[in-house]
Amino acid sequence: MNWRGYTDAKDKIFSTLVYLFAIYDVLPFGDFLLRKFPPLRQLLYLLISPVLWIYDSLPLSSFIVFLILYFAVVRNPRISDFIRFNTIQTILIGILLYLLQLVAFQFIFPGLGGGLLVETLSNTIFLGGLAVCFYSMVQSALGQYAKIPTISDAAYSQIRY
């Protein structure tokens, strides 16, 4: 991917912090694992506490945050490509996690009746989602574009002129 512009510290910080929204979106899948490891739960909730504050203080907060991020950041050509790319990538990860949550909790998990298989699937999605988020956060902090198959291509197509 060819990108223009210089990535400064402000861009790196904002691009890293925006992935906290995706971490919030993966939490429903981590219920089994987080109950078994309370320190991990405390660490994650401490990390995403600003997101929790935003979501708890506003009605329809996830929709409002989506609109703000999409129209004020992603569609704003005055904001650097680096921030816009990471913001749309976060939105796409969140949409994917929401769709997974909808399908899993409404159709797959009830059909399996609980147990070890449901716990394993849920933990796999949770750990995979966390891995994608932390990988993207590290890449953003380093000033590099996180390359996630398909998602990054879709994000790039949304911000190019």
C-alpha cells in the first residue's frame, strides 16, 4: 500500500487508542475466560475504561460513536491517512465482531447446548479478536499500518481518493 504523509506522535497515539473500541466489542466472547482469570478481566477493563465511560454515559452510544468516527474521522480528508485507515479498520473489526456475536449467540451457541465446545469457540474468537486488536495497536504505535487480510484491503478502499 502506498501512503502519503508523515506519521507523527499524535497520529500514532490516536490510531492506537481507537482500537480500544474493538477490544470492547470482543469482550462478550471472553466471558468464560475472564471468569477464570480475574486479573485479566481487571486489566482489560482498566484498559478500556474510557470506552466504558463513553458507552455508559450516552443512550445509543455505540451508534453515535460509529457515526462520529465514520463521518468526522474517516470521511474527513484533512485528517491523516494513517488515522483514517486505523479508524475504519477498527470500525470494520467491530462490525465483524458484532455479526459474529449475533450469529454465535442467537444460532450457534444455543444449538450446541453449551459445554466445552461453546466455551472453546467463544474463547477462540475472544483470543483471536484480542490478538488482532493488540497487533494493530502495536503496529499503530510503531507508525506502521497493520495488515489484516481482507479487513485492511476493505479499509484502504474506504479512504483512498
